[in-house]
Amino acid sequence: MTDNNRIDIGVLKLLFDAVTGSNQVETMANRLTQLLVGTLGIKGAAVYMVNPEFEALELLASSGLSINYINKGPVLVDKSIKLASNREPIVVSDVSKSNRLQYPENAKAEGIQSIVSTPISLHGVIIGALRLYDAAPWEVSEHDVEYLSVLAQNLGITMMYFRLANALLAVKDSVDAIHSVWLRPTY
Amino acid sequence: MTRQKVLVPYNFTENDRKALDFVIHMFASRQDVAVTLFSAYTPAPEIETRNNTVMEKIRQNLTYLKQQISEQEDKIKAVRDALIENGFSRDRVSYLFSPIKKDISQDIVDLVQSEGFNVIVLNRTSGKISRFFTGHVFQKVVISVKDVVVLIVT
């Protein structure tokens, strides 16, 4: 591992444990963002989900970011970081020299100098984004981007699991609500 | 005088602010109403004692994470103070700032039952994609509580 690399297999294992070991999607995302901040020594991290109705990224969890920054306004999919509709990992090493941000002034006020955005996808469809924020310019290594992409892929699968589990619980609640009297034969 | 105990879960969103405005409008002048703000947070990761380089990295940054949580508590205190500034007497407003135990909706239900709240003020944002993954908090709370008035601000 070179000096530029911040993520090693030990860090990745810890992050995977957080992703696979939680029984609630919000707990999982909160724990993941905390561990990213804690292990990488960065300013903040956030997990977003794509809301196709509004073509916006909806915050699921964050760590290290202020409430003002979180509530800065709708994060539009195509405008938040302007490159190929966020289909590829994007590294903004120095936000002061970039014209890609939707809210550059808010990033400056928050003390954010660099952003790494990795798409969370499932079956080729972008369903969210994993974003890391640092207070210093960050030349993210290709190695770290690869590791983050692997993490994001696993996040996509985990989110699908939570989606299905939630749907199943809703069905269970509906079935449980059926009184046994409706199940008796009427002949 | 019998006191009505009102629970207001608060997570610093725009709709939470609207719910707070509603609480001020409805209850500030009612001396028999006591309001409790409830904010839950994910606790900082536990540090294992075994020798582990990853844990050592986290240990170094743990102070930052704990500071973030502490700042969140300061913000919920500021919300409590806003209630006082808007007509509530100090003895009628309190806050609970605690780590998430199960999930937020279950924690609300448990709190209502253990502390005997009469009213819960929730809010709902329509069109949120996260409802597909987590379900609506208000929905889970409404079906789980009994003999409690649930007000939902949209």
C-alpha cells in the first residue's frame, strides 16, 4: 500500500461488517458513515439514495456534516456533481478549483476542500451515492477509489435486501391484520 | 392540574421545524401541557481493546465523532430554548437526547409507554424514497401505540 492509500483490507473488512451486520438500513448507513470518518480521518461522509420522482439525492445518513450543510437544499442527480450523471466515481480534489458542484458556497462555508462521490448501483441502475468529504485537498488514489467502488456495490445489494425485507414485513402486517373469521369456510 | 405530556421527536428537518411551530401555536399558552423534545443519535463506534491498527485509527478520530454528537445535543438544547422564548415556561419543556436503542420508531413507542406521554407530534414528508427501505416512522408509531393522541404535521 502506498502512502496515498487510506483504505486497506482491515478498514474494508470493518466497513463490510457494518454493512452486513445491521438490521436496519438507517443504523447500517449511520454506522458506515461514522466508520468512514473514523478510519479515514476525513471530515464527513454521507449515504444518499436516488429519488427518481424528484431526480434528486435523498440523504439517508451522514456523519461529520453540519445540519446547515445537510439542509442546504435539494441535491439534484445531474447537478450535484456534474459528470456523466454520477455514473462513475468522481473525485473533486480541490473544490475551490472545480466548477462541478451544485452548492460550492455551502461546501466552502462547511470547510470542505475535497469530495469523493461513488455511485451505488444495482443491476446497472444508479440507486444512490456514497460521498466522502475532507477538509483538505485530497488526491485520492486509484486503489482507494476501487475499494470504495467495491464497498458501494455491496451497499447496493444490501439496500435491495432492506427494500425486500421491508416489503415482506408490510405484507406480513397486512396478513396479520386479517381476522380469522374471514378465513372460515362460509358453506 | 392534570398535565398533558407531549412528545415531539426532533431530527432538525424542515418538517420538524414546522411541527415545532405547530406545538408553539397549539400549546404554548396551555399551562397544563408539558413538552418533551426527543432526539436520538447513533453512538460513536465501540473501540475494541485488542491490538488492531484499524481500531487505533478510529481511536484517534473518536474525539471528533463524539464532538459531533455533543454539538447535536447543543442544537437540541437550542430548540428547547426556542420553545421557552416562544411562551413555554422552563418547567414545561425538557429534552431527551439518547442513543438509538432499536430503531427510531420503536424507541418512540417504548418512550411513550414508559414515560406515559398522552400526545405525540410527528411529521411526514411525502414522496421520500427512504420509505421503501425503512417504512414511515409515523405509520409504525400509529399502529403500535394505544390511548395516545398522534398529531401528524405534513
